[in-house]
Amino acid sequence: MITELGIAVINGVFIGCVYALVALGIVLIYRASGVFNFAQAEFGTTGLFAAYAGVVLWGWPYWLSFLFGLAVAMAMGLATERLVINPLRHASRVTLLVGTAGVALAAIGIQFWKSNEQPIRQMPKIVNGIAAEPFGTAVTYQHLVTLGVLIVVAAALAVFFRSPSGLALQAAQQEGTAAELVGISVRRVSMMTWGIAAVLGGLAGILSGPNLTFTAGYLTFGAGAALLPGFMAAVLGGMRSMPGAVAGAMAVGVIEQLGSLSIFGYYTGGGAMMLFFFLLIVLLVRPQGLFVRKAVAT
Amino acid sequence: MRIRKRLRLVAALLSIVAFTVIAGCGLKPGIAQLYAPGGTGYGAQGALPGQPAVPGQSGTFAGAPGGTELDALPGSTASGQQYGTAGTGGTTAAARGSGSGGQAAGPTAQAVAGPADTTGVTESTIKIGLHAPVTGAAAFPQRSFERAVGVYASYINSRGGINGRNLKVLFRDDGFDPNKARAVCKDLALQQKVFLIIGGAGSDQIDSCARYANSVGVPYISAGVHETRPGLGPLSALSTYYAASLTYEQQSPLLSRLVTQQFSGQKIGLMVASNDSLDNYFAVQQESLERAIGDNLEFAERVPKTIQSEAPTIAAQICNSGVEAVVWNGAPSGLINVSKSMTCDVRFLGPGNTNGINIVATGGCPQLDNAQFFSGFPQLDKINQLDPAFEPAYRKENDGADPDDIGIAMWGIEKLISQMLAAGGKDLSRQSFMAALDSGQTFSNNVYPPVNFGQSRFGGTGMHLLRADCSQRQFITERLNVK
């Protein structure tokens, strides 16, 4: 049992790293524009497909393919902002939500269209090999790279939100007109936010892809499904807290893995069931999330 | 205010769940349009009037070896042709007392007797339907299916068709989803009015469609999958169902023998997907392995039908157990994902068919090197020896494209169905067709092992054994017609 718990925690933390990258993107966009971005995971899958094309199909160096994947993800984020979010900026949040879902489904459709000749694909790892085997589970160098990237990204975002650009982003979200009056370009801030979020999604896709096989819709509903866990993590973090999103992602990853314990062996979806119960309890007890202080009525 | 806030959060969560479920169905845009409305027919063209019809019954190619045993397992029967040989009966999970009841002959054609039902049959054509996943967790390459479906139909049509009628095959993607499978089968049966339906792969999809086909009296033929499903009863009880290869339960003793011969005295594990349609197989295989290797069966566990984030945990469990081999029956993508997360070398073995296709070797190598899976159809290394007509016909139909194993599978099943349709006679009806199958006649075509429904609706008599050769990133045919 101890071994099983150890396996669940270790795998949960490493899977949680991917969820965290997705959740950070979701929170970033929510903070900046109040939009539930259903396309966040597909930024990652699209970036993964692009990186795969660079490394495997075109024989580019890994670093170049990696950057190309991130660039494609960022381009998709910027295009989403310009073609969907900006034209709908005065629409209701539900309309925006449906708009991002449309972007995700369109991306998945294109991936299917372009990838079905070989529906199951494998992205090479940045570094092959296993760094350690605690409790018999494989901690690969790829896992460690992902963890390292998450730490760097989280630190960078913490610094960013204290920088003038970060403050501009928050100002633009809280009061767009006033922000414009003091010289902040809301349009630029919005594009910057979507660009950063798309890069975060791209990192999630490109870093997690080599751990599994990938197909169209990989990060949305495929083998690396991280959209729903990413949203859960963001909700646990109160939809506004970056550290909360990271901690929430780790919690989601570990709880999900606990569903793989042998005591749940005969119940399909044991992990999902535990996750939903956990989330339900959190929402009932602390609807504002675990990491955001309750708003004071004014 | 607080309640509204909570309601908003709950609504957002529900939206997320709904979106994920809808997206998760894996519907590929373009697939439906590709085959609908009306579906693209394959093979109805190209008949050459005046050419003699190819004998359809128990047909073998002159000069082609008939069911060769390459390296027979001790105790397994050399294959040869099986004219008049009874098919194997179903297998019961004695441990659970929930067997399929396949020992007795299945429902006979009399059960569906009545006015001759000639739906899908005209003076000039026989229209049949086929469903298989080109999207979802067991996705097969769409292009492969586009190329493969209808190759044999065109081939036989160019030689006079089946008793003078051309064969036309309609294909539908079932998305590896039982609900979608039922919907596409409903379309094939009621809108397209096909004569019969073929189930390509996926036990849940085949189960779902077979039960629907039975409800509307449409003959349904599939590769062998599970025999029974909790609450729904055995497939052999369906009056229109026929399995053209060994069921998973029937393959369990073959697997146990393989394990005994190759891993004597070593620890073995059993992992089966948690679909309820595999409950009986799980019990039968566990019992069979316990009988064969006793305490060396280290674990017998169920795994999720679609393995996602669970892959590393399952891999760790396998490696921590110290087993040498795992008998696996689950989705191919899950197998690949688990193998990629493993820190140890373990051999995988399992029943056919989907884990033995080359896309699994392509995705799973090098971890799946030497994995062995049974299959209803041979691989590319043997097909030209067994059926020299396949490759030229495939290339001719596809502008010289290289054949693949999906092409072999489709060729084999269409050939088998053509033989069965020919056996239904010139005055073909669903009744005459099923009477011909129930008559005990053996259908042998050098691709699928011989099939005989005289004793049971589970008409397979053997399986080919494939082995993953990661130096070529494909499966090779290790043994033919293992019994």
C-alpha cells in the first residue's frame, strides 16, 4: 500500500506539472479578460504537432523544433485573440466561452484531417533515459525537465505580475477605459496575455507529448488530457491565484492518481470520481477557491 | 449574491464536463461527409459480364498453401483445411457461472424464417455495410481504410461477381464508441438498407451493433470478440450474429498454452480492460492461467478502457510485480502508453485482433518488441504466399500503393463474406444466407482461418499468431492457424 501511495504521489506530481502549465494559462486569461478559455489545451496540442513536424518529419534540430512549436502555439493564441476574442469583446462571457470552444474544436478537426494517415504518433524526448526509479516508477529526465520548466515559468510569472507590464495587464482587466486613459493599450495587453497563455499551453503539449503517444485532441481528451484537470486546478486556485493554480494542479494530479490504487481496481473512473468529489467539497466549503481570500462586500 | 456566485461556478464546471464529453467522442470532421449521404460505395463497379463466377464456397487458391503451420506449438493441431469440421463451442466462465452458453448450436435460420427477406439484394448488386473505428482510442488510419474497403469486392466483381451480382460495400466510422456504433448500424440497416453488416473491430462497438442488428433482423458478422455481456446475455443467443474468428474466451486456452511453453516457472500477469463486455473473458482467462501456471499468475487486474494519466502507475505496478510477461486485452493506445512508461522489459501477449496491427508496432516499438498477439488475418510477410491475388488487386485498386495489414484484414473479411453470400444461392435472401451458415459448411479462404458455424455461432477454428519485430517496426506472422 505504501508503495502504491508512493507511485501515485510521484506520478501525480509529474502529471500535475503539465496540468499546472495548462492551469496557469487558463488563470492568466481569466484574470486578464474574464474568459474561460476552452482552447488552452489545444494551444498545446497544436504546438506539439508543430514540434513533431519539425523534429520527425523535417529533421530539424530539437531546439529549433521546440521553438517552432512554441511559436505556432503563440501564433494560434494571437490569432484567437484577434479573430475571436477581440470581435466578441462586448459579447457575454458565455458567447466568448463558446467562441473558445469553437477554436478548440476547429483545431482538433484540423489535427484529425492532417494526421489520420498515422493516427498514433510519438514525439522524441528532449533527453532520453530514467533519472530514478522511486517505488519502481520511472522518473525520466523528461519529467525533470518539465518540472524545471514549471518552476522557471512560475517564478517568471510571479516577477511579471509585479512588473509594469503585469500591472498594466491587471489594470486593463479591472478597468479598461481608465487603463486606456493612463496610456495602457488594452489591445496590446490582451494580445500579450493570449500570447503568453498560448506559450504556456505549448510548453504543456511539447513537454508532455514525449511521455505518451499523441493523437488529435491530445491535451483536450486524448492520452494527455489536461483541459478538465487544468480547469479544476484553476478553480481550486480561485481562478485568480497563480500559486493557487500550481498547487491545485498538483492536488488534482495526485488525487487523480489515487484512483489507480488497487482498492479501486475494479471501478472504472475511480480517479475521476475522487476528483469530482474533492472539487465539489471544495466548492461547497470554499467557493472562492483554496488560495484566494474571500472578497469583502463594499 | 453568494449563491449566484456558487451557481455560476457550478454552471461553468458543468459546461467544461459537457464540452469534454462531446469533444471526447472523437468525431472526425470530414469522415461523415466522406461516406455520407448515402455513403461511398466500394466495389460495385467493374464487373466483366461473361466471365465465370469464382466459386465461393470453401474456396482455396490453387497452389496456395492451405493453412500452413510454420512452427506448431506442441499440442496444437496442424491446421490444413477444415472441410466439414465443427466450429468450436463457446466458453463458459465456470468460476462465475456466467457463461455464454455457446456450446450448443446457435439459433438456426428457422428462428428467423418467414417471407424471404431480400433487403439489400437486387438483380445486379448485393449491398453490405461495414463499421470500424478510424477515430477514438483504437483509431486506425483513415487512409488505410479508404484504400482497403472494397478491394476484394472490385476484384470479385471483375470476375463476374457473386452468383452474377456485384458486391457493394458501405463503410462507416464508429469512433470506438458503442453509442455511435449503434447509430451508424441503424443508418446502415434502415437508411442504406444493406443486406448484412460487418463489425470490423472493438468489442463494445461490435456488441452494441450486433444487438441492434439482431433487433431488426439484419445478419451481423464480426471478428470474434467477447462471448457474453452482463445483463444482456450471450452473443450466441442472437439469431443474426456470427463470429468469424475465435472469441477472446476461445483464445484463452491458446494463450495459456503459449505462456506455459515460453515462460515456464516464471511470473505472469493478466491485465484486461474494465469494459463489462470483458468480464467473462477476464474470468475465463484468469481461470485458464491459474490452471496452467498456478501461483505464477502474479496478478490479474482490470485497467481503464481508455488509459490516459493512469499509464505510469500501471507501468510501475507491472515492473514492481517482477513479472516476465503480461497477458493484455485492452485498447491498443493504452498498451502503447503503458509500455512507454515502463522501466523494465516485459513481454506482452494477448488475444486478437486490434493489438496485432502494424500501427501498434509503429507506435509501441521498441518497448513492444517480441509482443505476441493472435490475429484473424496474417501479416504482410505471409499474405503473398497464402493469397497471391491480394497484392496485385490492392495495387490495381490503389494506383500502385503498397498494401498494409488493414488491407489484408479487409480483403480477408470481404472474401469470407463473399463466400458466404455465394453459399446463400442464386435466390439470395437473409434466410437462405443464414441457413447456409448454419448448415455446417466450412468456409476457408487462406486469409482467415477456416470458419464453420455448424456447432456454434462462434465459428472460428484457429488464429494466426503474430510477433512484433521492432527491427522492421511491424508484426510478422509467427504461426498460422494455431488451434
